[in-house]
Amino acid sequence: MSRSQLRFERWKSRELSSWTFQVFQKHNRELSRMYIAHIAAHSYVYTNLGKSAKWDDGVTKHFSFSDPTHENSFENLRSWSDSFNSFDNWINLNSVMAMASNLETYMATVIKLALESDVGVLYGANRKIDGASILKHGKSQPFDFEDKVISCTKGEWGSRVAAYERVFGKVPGKLKDNVSTLEKIRNLRNRVGHSFGRDIEKSRNHDVIDIMPIEKLQRENTIEYQSLIYAVAKDIDRHLLENHIGEYQTLYFYHKLASDLPDTDHNKNHKVRVNLLKKELGRFGAYKAGKNFCSGLIEYYEQL
């Protein structure tokens, strides 16, 4: 169906994903580009060193340092290589921590969005109470779902999934089937974030001098975790968008747009508002909407 023919349907989104997921994807792509750039640089360095370098070479034979004191950090090229590979491992660990944080931020945002849109789901009345109506007629801050959001995004993944099911009645397959791996990622994230990539409890011992070995994470596992996190987020988004969000975000967008318009006869004109909504959605960066869609959305909103 062409964009000009597309009609507004409250519970059917014209977009394939929520705006929240689109933000998640942008963060994910940003991290992926940085990670791929590092992989390319890592490969380039070793390819070029492999042409002539020997492990016993001094590092200054192949590298220059802006701070001369850094030259003494490595006994030879092998010592430098060990540290460089440790840094590669550290990048793997921190990439997983960033990806896990991105997933949790996405989930907290999209769950709140779904509950705002379909608040009746909390009472077993899916789609019976339109959150857009509460948005239009309620208080300036009508929603507070913090306890629900926290239950779905904090603690062990088993309890998160159980909370998700209590709230929404079902759990997407990718989320339900990967609880154990998600729990591994959560524990890894905590170790990286709280104890420099070491066991948290052992790191808090005060009767030691030596440090423990850092956690090892292979690049293949890092990429595997990244793929899983993306798949879980995508499945959650599909579930919530199709069942609880629909076109709520566009209604919310129009609500804010209409609220900021000066109260004039010109701005009250339906065609004026249709053209304004169409233009502003395009400027915002959302999937473009035709006049037919915008007209239907405004009529729906006015009838709330």
C-alpha cells in the first residue's frame, strides 16, 4: 500500500519498529562501527609487523612514543603484544557491558511506553483503556510505572522474565529461550563494571596484595552476545509494538505538537493541522506519513 493510501489504525503501527528500538539500533550500530574499526586496526598492525618484526625486537624499532617514558613500559615486542592483546580482551569485555546496558535502557524505555499506551493491560483489559486519552485529559504526569519497569529490568534474568510475563501476559520467544545466556551476560557486565573484570566477591578481600587474572572473552563470543542482545530486543519490540503500542508514539507526538500551537482560528483548521503534522513528522525523522494517515490520526485524537 502506498503512503498516500495508508490509513491511521490505533493499534497497528505503520512502522516496523518503535522509535525506542530505532534509538537502540543507532547506539548498537555506533558501537559496532567502533568495534569493527578496532578489529581492522588490530589486523593491520599484526599484518605489518609480521613482515619483518621479531619478538625480541625493542618496541622503539617499530613504534614511536610521544612520551619517552612510555618506551620503558615494554621489555620487547612480545611484551607489547601481550599488553595489546590484553587491551583487545578489555575491549571485548567493555563492548559486552555497553551492549547489555543498551538492552536494559531500551527495555526500560519501551516497557514504560507500552504501559503508557495500553494501561489496561495491567488489569487484564488489553487495549480497553487508550493511554492517549489519559495523556490528553489527565494530569501533566499521569503515569508512574517505575515499579513495573524495575521488576522487568533489574535483578536476575529469571525474575525479569517472570515479571514481564506478569505484566504483559506472555514473553517473546527470544527472551524466554535465552535466560541462561542473558544471565551470563549480566554477571559478566557486573564483573567488568564493578571489579575491573574480576570476581566481585574475591575482589573485595582485604588480606591480599596480588590481583586476580582478568576475565577472558574471545571475539567470537563477543559477537555472539551482540547478536543475541539484538535479537532479544527486536523480539521484544515486535511483541510490544504489535500488541500494546501501535501508533501511540505518533499520537504522543501530535499531542505535544497541538499543545504548543498558538490558540488561533488558523491553527484550529483541520487541513492546517494535517499539513503541519505531516511536515513535522518528516522533519523529526519518523517514517513519512501521508495526509490520509495524518487526517485520520487527528480525527481520532479529537474524539478521545
